[in-house]
Amino acid sequence: MSASVEAGSGAERPQQVVKVQEAKTRLSSLLREVEAGGEITIARGGTAVARLVPVGPVTRADRRRPMGFLQYSLPDTFFDDLPDEELQAWEGGA
């Protein structure tokens, strides 16, 4: 069961307090409320343990993910022989 608690002045949205089990069951809907500017407190028993808050304005660029492979080139030294002590360590010797 969720309970509403006033979180400061009357201009702010009421803060919702939900128990852990309810938060697990309703996570998607709670996240929609947070995206709309709400704030959710998650409580275990009667003790608040976490708070879901908006991370700030999300821009379209924030949502874009790079596709494909990253551009990277190996340095020429990558293929050089390993020093003897490092080679021994890789081969199980100390």
C-alpha cells in the first residue's frame, strides 16, 4: 500500500512512500511517475531506505546509443614481443 506524504510546500507534488514489495511489483509505473517529476521513497518496514528522483532533463541526444563498433586503432607496439619476465608470468612461471 502506498501512502502520500507532503514533501515541503503545497506547490510541490506529494511524495509517495511505497514498501519494497510494492516497488518491485510496480517499478514501471513508479518510473513513469518519476519521469513526470514525482519523487518516490522506498521503505523497508517503516524505515525509508531509498528514493527515486528524476535525474534531470533528458535530451534526445542522451537517448541515442552508438551503433556498430567503436573507432579504435592499435598502437604499432601492440605486436612487439613481451619482455621475458612477463612472458614467463603468462606461461605460468614466476
